[in-house]
Amino acid sequence: MQVDRQESRNSPHVHRLGNIKLVYLCALMILVLASLPLFSNRGALEVISFTGILFFILIWIRSNRNENAGLEDIPVAANSTQTHPYTQAPPQASTQEVITDNSSELLNSILPVWQNHVVSVKSQTENAVIQLITSFGSLIQQFDEAGFSSKSTGENSDKHQATIHLINLCQQDLQPVIAHLEQMIDSKSELLDAIRNLAASTADLKDMAHSVGIIAAQTNLLAINASIEAARAGVHGRGFAVVAGEVRRLSLMSGETGKTIAERVNQITEVVKTTLQTAQKTNEADRKVMQQSGKVVKEVLGHVQSLGDAAEEMRSRGEVIRNDVENLLVTLQYQDRVSQILDVLDRNIGKLIKNLADEQPLPSTADWMSDLETYYTMNDQHSSHVQARGAPVQTATTDTEVTFF
């Protein structure tokens, strides 16, 4: 009878201990499932959560050890009773009751802390992601205003076409300028050649004036000889002497005219030489200026072409960057997944806290896990739930999408 009383006294302890183990198991599985997204980054909240999980596992191991030790003591108590039938052990609080009370106190203390951490993580991630989305949205708006939209509107397309048209117009307008500069250089060269030909002609005139002077001198000499011969002829040579005198006078006049022509030719030659030298210097300076101008115009054309190419490349790269920012915005939707997982975890921890506070008996593990699964909204949650229970995971036939609320 003493053994039966001992077993009946230990049976509630074992049942209560089984409930506590169920609480540990449920909380551990919930924490493992819900804490997976927290470890994508390294921070204080992640360290606290990880420390809490380790502490919970240590308590679980210690509870199992104490339970095994308590169960092993039951047969000993029975044997002791049979050996000493008239001896009754004094009523004392069992070790399992102490452990159960300590575990309940621990759960009532640590579960609200974990729940607050879950709420804090959810709030911080939501605020950070909202700020990132706002910043990236502003970047996309600035890209759109700059004309880097992948879906360019008519206005942006017109602006881009206007820029390309302006570049082509600059090229078309500057090309004739280069052609005109080259024509001016050729015209200067032709003028310089004409002045050189004029200088050569003045040299011919100078030679002709010199020839006139020679002819006048010879004519004068011939007239002197005619006058001498007329004087020898006496009376019969008087008429010939008059003619010889006129020839001599004409030869003197021709000589003076030849000298005048030579002087004028010399003056013209000097003027032509000066003009030729000035024209050569001017032509050389103009050629250098025009060549430099042509070079500058060509460089401007090259810069304009490079500017057009750079504008087109910048527009292409801007569209790539805009698309990357849009992809980042889509990627940041992971926060909605994290929020849904944390909502389920927060709800489940709150439910466990309420049961412990009301000292209600805990439901079975199957009922608790089934109720937990009813709050899942994503395939990822179902997959993690199945993996935690050790069942094979079936690959979803459709892509997992984020459910927004």
C-alpha cells in the first residue's frame, strides 16, 4: 500500500513534468523557427536571442537529467517500504516539484522578455526598411526627372532627341567653317602668287627702260656723226645737219624718258617688293591662324561627338542603375516576410504566457503545433514547420511570393 501511495504521489509529478517538457519543446521549436531570419545580420538582438536559445536548451537537458534521477528513486523508495513496513518517510517536497516551480517561474520571467525582443526586432526592421524604401524611391524619382527612365515618356524621349539633334547640328554648322577657312588659305596663296608675278613684270619693265636708254645713247652718237659729216659737206650738207640735230634732240629726249621710266620702274619694284614681303608675312600669319582655327574647330567637333557618345552612355548606365534600384526595392520586401514570421512568433509566445499565467493545463503537442500552423501565411513557414518536425519537405510547384496586408 505504501508503494501504491508512493506511485500515486509520483504520478502527478510525472504528468506535470511531462506538461513542462511539452512547454519547453513547443517554445524551443517556435524560437528556432522564428529566429532563423534574425541571424541574417549580426547585432545585439541576434546575440540576445541566440543566448536565450542556448540557455533554454541547457534547462531542457538539466530537466531531463533530474527527471531520470527522480524516476530511478521510485523503486528504491518501494524497497525501503517493504523492508521497513512500519517506517513512514516524513513528507518532503520532491525535487521534481521544485524543478517544476523553478521552470514555471523561469518561463514566466523569460518569455515576456523574448516577446519584447521580438517586437523590438520587428519595429526596428520595419523602420529601417521604410527609410531605405523612401530613399530608393527618391533616387528613382530623380532618375526619372533626369530622363533615365526605362519606360521613357514622350517628353524625356523628345529631350534626348533634341540633344542628339543639337549635336548633329553643331557638326553640320562647323564643317562648312572648316571648308571656308581652307578656301581662304587657298585665296591668300593665289594673291601671293599674283604679287610675285607682278614683281617679275616690274623687273622686265626695268630691263626695257634700260634698253631705251641704250638706244637713245646710240642714236645720239649717230646724230653727232651725221653732224660731223654734214659740216664736211659744207653748203650741200646743211639740210642733213638740221636733220642730224633733230635726231640728236630726240635721242636726248629718249634718254631722259628712259631714265624717268627706269626711276619709276625702280620705285614700283620697291613697292612691289615691300608688298610681296608684307603679303608673305600676312599669308604666313593667316595660314597659321586659319590652321589653328581649323584645328580648334575639329577638336570642338571631336568634343561634341565625344559629348554625344558620353551622353548616350550615361543614359544607358543611368537606366541600368535605375533598374538595380528597382530590384533593391523588390528585394527589401523581405521585411514583410520577417514581419509575418515575427507576428506568428509573438502571437504564440503570448498564448504560452497566458496559459502559464492562468495555470491552465497545456494542450497536447499535436494540438499546439496544429494551432500554430493555422497562422502561417507563407510556404516558407510551412516548410520550416515540416523540417522542425523531421518530415520530408515537398518542393512547391509555384514560386513563393510575399503576402502583403
